[in-house]
Amino acid sequence: MYPEPDALDTETELFAEGVDLKRSNPDAKTILIVDDEPSILNLLAGGLEFYGYNTLVASTGAYAEAIVLEKDVDCVLLDIVMPDRSGVEILEQLKRKHPDLPVIMITGCGRFEFAVDCFKLGAFDLLAKPVLLETLLPVIEKSLSLPLPEDSHIGARVVPEIEGFRFIRVLGEGSMGIVYLVEKDDGHGHIQLFALKSFKQLKEVDHSTRATLKERFTNEAKAAGSIQHPNVIKVYDSALDKDGVPYILMEFFDGMNLKAYLKKNKLNFEQKMHILKQIAFALSIIHEKDICHRDLKLSNILINDALLVKIMDFGIARIKDSTLTPTAHVMGTPAYMSPEAFSSAKVDHRSDIFALGSITYEILTGKRAFRGPDVTSLAYNVRFKDPVWPRKLGVDIPKPIEKGLKKMLSKKPEKRIQNVNEVYELFSEYSQPH
């Protein structure tokens, strides 16, 4: 298999693994080109060097990650189809470790097919093959001219103009929106805090893609805004700012995502059941509204020190009366997707129950239910293989919990637990917050 990036610590090792280091001008910007076709690597590298850029090239995702760790890279050109794993997965890894690094995706598979996934993960742009230098150069220049974020402070950012709100700091940022902490005087001397999510203009993408992403943003407001539940982030309003950019005004919840929380805190079985019970409770109301979340995962769930849980991020939720055009392209996060979700985005509430099963497994065992070296292997395991069940791993859980977990993770939707209320009742029997 490919070496881990941290195993590569010298230029000699990088050369030995087939990675070409071409830096020459220390004052020039450096572009990393990631593609498994030598002809494309040579063509792009030669063209960019002619226009004054330094270039590095890599033929696999593993090598690309190693270079980014070891070298000063200013921008990445990344092919979607790669031999070791998909370019989308490589993008996710790069943006997780280097969120400010601009990544321009290149695809020969059609522009829109991967657009939503790429932009949601933070891609700067998506270009179709064959890539012409006259098209590529302006995109690279734009990516390199963007100011770096100033941590969590507003700094010199251009923030939305919304009457009555004062912007304090950035809470988080994705490819489609920026979440700010804002405050507002209620008129009686009391200051109220809110989270405000503002849509990014995304001027670098074409009109069709931008319109689709914008509609998904407003879809989130519609889905979350229809739900009033203590375990779902409350949406107070959605409107347009002074420049006509949509925003969503939400409750501010002082906590962290569940994935980060579990890494920092040890919980007993009863506390884990308390967390899972709340997730199931929230899903019961979501499903009553005929909404399918479709992207339920640890990082889309917030938790505080009192173990109060809130579900968020309805960006790809399916709403019964939505005018959003259905797509055959799969949606979700592969490790938590149901088997049927790998074939079509047209899934129902039972797909959320499968995702809750994956979350339950991970919370109880500390391991993901389904893993794989790439998306293809992961999808195969989700669709055709069962995980090693917790009791076989030596995790001491009651037999009814494991039995329920097996039903939640059934490959066929009709064999799954059909109503999340049944999951809620099961978890409630073992739940204790302290």
C-alpha cells in the first residue's frame, strides 16, 4: 500500500515515490498538480512554469498529501478520478488539514455531477477537461488573490449588512456559507446572541451551479425552520441582506460537534444512550414533518457539557413539497450513508435510521461501522458486509441494544426498524444523563 504522509520526511523519499519536485523560483507561487495521467501532468506543469509559477506534481492522493505536509503549496489542481481514492475524498482530507488551501477540481465526468459535493467540501472551482491555460490561469489568479481568514475574528471581512445585528466573530465556514456569531439589542436593554449563516456568492462557479447551491441553501432554511424541537437547532428567520444575499438566523448553541466531543470526553454506557435517545427523539419529529435529513453524522450534531444534543445542517434534506429538482447523483457522507443511498438520492426516512445505526455503532465502540481505503471499497462494505458487532469486539452492551442495532443496519430498508420511535423507546430504557 501507499506510505502514510508522515512517513515521508525528505525530498529524497518523495523522489523515490515518483513525485516530481520542480520548485525553482523562491518568490513564485507554487501549484501542486494531482493527476494520474503523465501527459496532463507534463502539459499543465510546463504551461504554468512558462507563466512564472513553480510546480509540483503527484500521481496519487497519498503523494499529494505528503507534499502538502512537507512543502509550501499555494494552490492545488486535483483530478476527480484518481487511482488510490476519489478526488472528492482527497479534497475532503486536504481541506480538513489545510482549510485555507485553495483546491481547484478538474473533471472529465461532466461539470455538475460532482459540483455540489466538491463545493460543499470547500473546492474553489470545478473545471472540465480538457483544461485550457486561458481558462485555468484566471481561476488560479483568483484563488491566490483571496485574503486568508483571520482565525475567528471578523477582521477585514466584508460581512453582510443586516439592520439591527452586530457581527462579533466567525463560528464556522464552509464552501456554501459562513456562520457568524451576532448580537442584537431586544429594545429593553438585553443583548441576545444568535448564529447567522450567510450564503457565499461563489462568483467563481457558473450560473447554473450557483443557482442550484443557492436553492439548497434556502432548502436548509425551509427544512430546519419547519421544526420546533429542543434537539434541533432552531431557525428564527430567513431573508435577504441589503445586497440580496440569503441568510438564515438561528439559535446560538454554545457547544461543539459530537465527533470532537467524543474525542475529548469519556462517557459511560448510560450517558451514550442518553445522547442517542435525544438524536432519535429529534429524528422522530423530523420524520413526522416528512423530512429526510440525508446527512446525519457526528459532525452535524452539536452537544454541550450538560449532554444536551442539537441536530443541524439540513442542506441536503429531502422535503416532500420541495421544488428542488431531484438528482440521480448520490448525496451524503459515505461512512454514514445507507446502502440504497449509494444508488440514488431518492431515499426515505429509513435511510436516516441506517445513519443513526452507524452513529450508534461508532458511539458505542469508538470505531466506524463501515470503513475502506477508498469510497468504492467503503460503498461495497456498506452495501454487502456487516460490521463486527459490538459484543464480539468485547464491548459490554445489553443484548436488546445489539439486536436493535443489527435491525437499524439491515441492508434492505424493508427489514430495518421502520419507525425511529421504536429506536427512541429502546434507548430510553437505558438512558441516564449523569
